Amino acid sequence: RGSKTNAGTLWYSTRIKFDAMHIYTRGRLDLQTALEYLVILTSVKQKMQEVANKGSTFEERLQEALASSAKGQRADLDLRFSVLQAVGSLIAPSFVVHTPMVR
């Protein structure tokens, strides 16, 4: 996802969503780095959705998926995590509560 700063500089960030989990990279990435991070996060998403790993906990699967997908990556991905909880039945249709983003 691309955005512009007040100075007109174009920068990018990367995000994926699976189940109720959102994973974001820090903004202010150049296009090449953002694309590399997107490949890594897409791999994480695919690994998290594999049924072969269902015997372990969500946390264990996420840690393993992140470690194996980012293997060989020189830079820190500087990830942020957020969980979305649908509460439409309590408040309004399609209403979603976002947890605070954590690192």
C-alpha cells in the first residue's frame, strides 16, 4: 500500500490478514523492500493456513511461520500485530473492533 508524506515522498507498507489477525510492516519502506516483505508475509499466511501444522498452538505456528519465511532476510521486518473482533450482533452490522497494534 503506497502513501505520500507531506513532503510528497512516496513510501509503502505491507499488511496481510488471516482469520482475525492483521500483520503490518512499519511504513516508510521503498517499493523493493515492501515487495520483499509482502512475499515473506504471504508465505507466513500460507503456512498458517496449512492443515499439517494444526497440532500445535496458534502462537507456535505463527512463530515457526515467521521464522521460516524470514529465513535469510537481512533486515528486521519490524512487524506490528492487531486482532479484529466482529461485534456486529452487539452494535451494528459489519462493525469490527480493532485491538491496539502491538510490536
